[in-house]
Amino acid sequence: MKLAVAQINLTVGDIAGNTGRLLAAAHEAHAAGAALLLTPEMSICGYPAEDLVLRRDFCEACAAALEKIADEAPRELALIVGYPERTDDGLFNAAALLRGGRVEAVYRKHHLPNHSVFDEQRVFDSGDAPCVFSCGGVNFGLNICGDIWEPGPATRALEAGADWLLVPNASPFHLNKERERHAVARSRLVEAGLPIVYANLVGGQDELVFDGASFAVSAGGEVVVQCPAWREGLFYLDIAGNSCSGPGMACRPRRRRPTTRWCWRCATMSARTASRGCTWDCRAASIRR
Amino acid sequence: MHLGLSGGIDSALTLAIAADALGAERVHAVMMPSDYTASISLEDSRDMAQRLGVRYSEIAIGPIFDAFVAQLAGEFAGRAADTTEENLQARARGTLLMARANKFGSLVLTTGNKSEMATGYATLYGDMAGGFAVLKDVSKILVYRLANYRNSLSAVIPQRIIDRPPSAELRPDQTDQDSLPPYDTLDAILAAYVERDLAARDIVALGYDAAIVKKVIRMVDLAEYKRRQAPPGPRITPRNFGKDRRYPITSKYRPERELS
């Protein structure tokens, strides 16, 4: 079966714009023959939305967007999108499986990171149920970002019948982060034996910069697919049993990590994002040379 | 976006990043010379703006600074000039950049690096005034690496800017090393204290002079009130100021005291 990873730039608070981007990705992935599209963590509202998720109106707008995406995405495509789920049980960092015009299942993030730049326990409650679904003859389990940085959720997915782990992420860049992500994916492999598809956001948000660099780790522990860093795109993986391949030059594992160049990419991407936050026109200025 | 271009490496690198990020036509550099601005600072700024094709203007701060000093003369009677007058120059520049931001709806990029943000070697409401700090998590040593990297693609930063000793040019013949240890020493101590949370004695055990370690730690701790008022900037290292390293402003904890 063919799986698409949407490594795209989603903007915090731009619920309508993100909905449009997710629907465009869904139609493109479907047209390319994908049966399943994986999008980043909190893809409907952007990450981190911080205390915006404490607002009832914000969560309601996200819920309405979720219904709209379910309704307007191709019916044959299974689609994973992230959003803040507000229920009587609490407020969750959630990922929904959309298929056949409806919300088929919802997974709630279990491990909420609350260290370094993360404050998720401040706003979210922790979920505890696994979510496994079948698509194209393969059983996929969902974990969200921080879930794979600690033991537990991967094993629960395995026990619920998963063959593969799908992980939507909003994992911010810092130097050598890619190495840490690969190591974490391998430690989950040791724990649960499940191969992993890791989809990451790309773009800047205030202090955080998301570098993309989505990847897949096979059951043998190899990084078999490596998507480019700092670039948006839909990347396709062919999954057969527990093996996986990513066709094309863009998806070869990297031998060396170019740290200075990546610092440059990080700085320019953040400056580009900051420029979105204001309106201006330099050409109006009178220039004296 | 616009920024103050000084002829130094930090503003040169920030300008190159902004031009690469947005395109030269959306970036404006403002050179704001004073009597202490070396002529090569002016030459190199003009040269760099031309190389990148960004918009460029010059606004002298002399008359503004003189007016500040004249109006404060009564208040400051009998007191010698000190860093107060140095900071007034930076604040005149900050005010001009913010006026431009207002008038044109443009965003001010500040140009300070992580080593400066760590030690407080920056002027609040002066060079810290702005909306986004691109180099906030980039140490001075990494500033040089990034400048050389960018120039390896195409020579946009005049080599003289990279080669000359860093100076704030706020008084005659000033260099950063009048106030700070050499940057390779400083950045190593900062990495140990800020990024690795090492104890003062453990930093000394790495081979650094105890007096310098004490001074750097004290500078870092005293500058927390400035950092809390600084613009955000992208996290590049595993420990950035802002969302990550969060310290109290008011604190009696003095980790450098174990060295006395």
C-alpha cells in the first residue's frame, strides 16, 4: 500500500488556511494513488497553539474544521489530522482518523512533554487508550510525538494489533536533533518491535523552528526513508508487510549532517515566518544613498 | 524588515540572513553613524548593502545624542561620562529604528548574538529594541562560522567585517574585550554554565580562570532582567534563552560564590 507523509508548513491559529492546505494535500495524495495520508501533530490549528487551546471558541472552530475536512476529503482516502479535542473528559492533544466522510477514530496523546520548550501538561489532559486501524491490509497504530520519547504507548499499540506505528509530530529543531529522533525511534523498535513512520512539521513559530526531516525506520532498525529537511512536500512510502521503501532521490538516508548549513536554514526560516506577522512596504521609504 | 547596520559582524550576518529569507527588495538597512563610528564601518556597510542589493539609508545620531546630553547636563552636573552616555547612543539608534517600524509598518530585526544576550552586553531599549532577534541563540563563535559559510556560497559580507576585532563603537578605540573575556573563552564558559548547568567549580575544572568564571556567571545572572524584555529569536541550540532556559529575575542564589 502507498502511504503519503505531508511534511507541510501549518500556521498557528490559521484554522481556515490549514484546513485548505490539508484538503489540498488529501486530494494530491489520493490522485497519486495513496491510500493513507499522515499529517503533522495539531495540523488543524498549528503547533504550539499554547493557551489558545484553553478557549472554547478556538476548540469549536477546530472541531468544525475537522468535520469539514472529513466531508470534503476523498472518501477512499484514510487521513490522519491533529487537533485539540475538547470533551467532557478533558482537553486532549488528539489525532483523528478520517475516512469515508466521517471521523472514524480518535487517538489522544499519552505522554505530554513538559520540559525544555514544551508546556503541554499546562493545557492538555493525558489519554490512555491505543488506536489501531486497518488500511490497505496493514494494521496501523497511532502515537503522537512525545509518546515515542518514553516507553508505553508503542507497546499498547502493539498489544492492540498494530503492525506499524504512525507518528504525527511537531518536533522543533535544535542542533543534532535528527540524531536524537532516530535514536528514539530505534528505542521504540526495541521496546515494541514496530516499524515507524515519523511525520514532522516544517516552518517557524515564534522561537521554535520545525525542520521537517520526516523519516521511516524499518523493523530492522534502519532509517529506510529520510525526507529532506527544511522543505515542504508530500512524500510517498510503499509499505509491504513490515518493510517499506521511499522512491526518489529526495528520500535517501543522510550520511553527514551539515550543522552550519542547518543553522543557516533555521535562521532564515524563522526570519521568513517572523515577517508574516507584520504588514509593511519598504518601497514606500525615501532612500538616501 | 529593517535593521541597524553597524559595520560589525552581527548586523552584517543578520542582514545576510534577512536578505536570503525575504529577498533583498524586502529588506532595508539603516546605518546610524556617530563620531565614534570608524570610517571603515561606514565603507563596509555601504559595500555590503550594495553587494546584497538591499535598500540602505544613513541617519547620523550626533544631533540627537547632543540634545540628550544637553538636556541631562543639569541632572548629571559633576558626574563624569560613563556607560550612560554610551547607552544613550544605542537608544538614539533604537528610537530611530522603531520610528521607521511605525511609519512603514516594518519589523525591526535586532542583531545581538547569544554571547551578548547571555552577558547582558547590550542596551535595553537600544540595540535590544525590535521585534525579532535572529541571532539570539547563536554564540559569537557560531556567528563567525555562519558568516564564513554564507561567504562560501557568495561573498556578501566584506572580509574586513569578519577580520576586524569586534567593537560596539560607543567610545573611542573600544573593543568588546574591554568588557568581556576573549570570545572563545567566553563562549566555552557560557556553554558550560548556560547550556550544561555546570557548577562554578566544575567550569574551573575544565581549565578556565576562576576570576573569569566568577565574572561571567555574575554577568549572566544579572542580565536576566534584560533578557526577559528582549525580543524572541529562533532556538538553534539545545538550550535557548526564552521558552527553554527560564530563570528567576530576582534571586539570591549566587553559584559563583563557591569560588571565593
